[in-house]
Amino acid sequence: MDKVNLSIAIIPMSHQFGWSSSVAGLVQSSFFWGYALSQLPGGWLAKTFGGRKVLEIGVLIWSLATALVPVLAGFMPGLVLSRILVGIGEGVSPSAATDLIARTIPLEERSRAVSFVFGGLSVGSVAGFLLAPPLIQNFGWESVFYLFGLLGIAWFSGFQFLEEGKPSATMSWPQSVSGKKSWNNSLQELGGSIKDVPWKAFFRSEAVWAMIYVHFCGSWGHYTCLSWLPTYFSEELNLNLTEAAWVSVLPPLASIFVTEHCSTICRQFNCQWS
């Protein structure tokens, strides 16, 4: 939801502050500066301190930064910095969530867990696109950032309460003794030295470069749609905020069904190989 709130709010914000397309693009893109730079550090932090703690802090950082957007909107350096912080908080979260899944979910359930968790990204995009227009029209564009930021802070507080007294995320799930030994061995393998990775063979692999290429193209199209479709429909096709949001919701809506379908395929292949 916090990825797309600015995509809708940027339209009335640009009108209010007299921003050109270049300035609006600067505000939009500043999120990705933090999002890109925090990916690798996020993986290292999750491996070192555990995904649970990194996820908590990431959500808190980006939620506070989101709630500060209306306060800093008239001060461009502060606004850009707040969006960078949103990107940093969200950038560490995928690695943290993946680490949390790896540490707590049985192997046979991981594909389902990954599709459920990361499918939430598309669900959030859909919810953000649908909620933002009526909030802006009834309470002003500032309400989107206040409400979404408070939701994240509430999640952080609830997560603290629910996890209080539970064992650390570094513990494995309840299972047999042999299963625990196998899980501990897996964690030890994950903790091996980075020097053991065959980097030369890794980057010579055609499959690796194929995945990099596909991921880059997919992400480029995905985030371009999330960031700019509402503006395009509003400015070029003269749709109002609600109409622009309803059309923009189609790509993430399709993503929800594709993610679940891919999860089903993965589970079928896992069954065949097992």
C-alpha cells in the first residue's frame, strides 16, 4: 500500500505545489534510491540478526517516514529524504521475510508461504489504489499518508505483542529430532563463508544472466505501472482519480492470480521430485 499511495497522491500534490513532471519524477524516483541500496545490506542484516527483527524495524522506519510526508511536502530535500527512508525500510523487508520463512516454515510448505507472503505485495497495491482516491477526495491527499503510516505503526505494535514470549525466529518449527538436526545442518550451510561461493562459475552461467535479464525487465515494467499509470490516465486521458485508480489496479490484480498459479505449479513439481 505504501508503494502506491504516492502514485495517486502525486497528482493533487503536483497541482498544489506547482511541480513539473521532472520534479514529480524526482519525488517518485527517490523511493527507489533507498529501495535499491538497501537490498544487499538487508540480506546481510537478516542473516546476522534474524529476519524477524529486521522486518520489524523495516516496517517501523517506512511507516514513520510515510506519515511524515505531509509535514515535509513543502520542503523538497526533506520530502525526498522521507521517500528514501521508505525505500530503505521496504528494501530490507523482502530479505527479512524470506529469512523468516526459511527459519520457521517446513520445507514442503515454503512455496505456499512465499506465494502467500509476496502475493500480499499485489494485494496491498490493489488495496492502495482503491482506498487512496476516496480518502483524497473526502479528506485531502494528506490523509492517505497519515492513515497508511498509522496502519504500519499499528502492525509493528501488534507484531511486538503477538511475538512476546515466543521463541526466537532462529529456532526451527516443532518437529522430530531428526528433522531438527537436518534443519540445524541447513542453517550451518547457510552460514558458510562467502568465499565458498563459486562466483566465476555463477556469473558465467547463462541461466543466471537469463534470470537477471527477466527480473530487470519485469521489475521495470511493474514499477513503471505502479508509479505512473494513475498520472498517465489522469493527465493524458482526463480520467478522475477514482477512474484512474480503477484502471491502474488491473496489473497488480492479475499478479495475485499469477502468483498463486505459480505456487501451485511449484508444489506439483516438488511432489514429483520427492
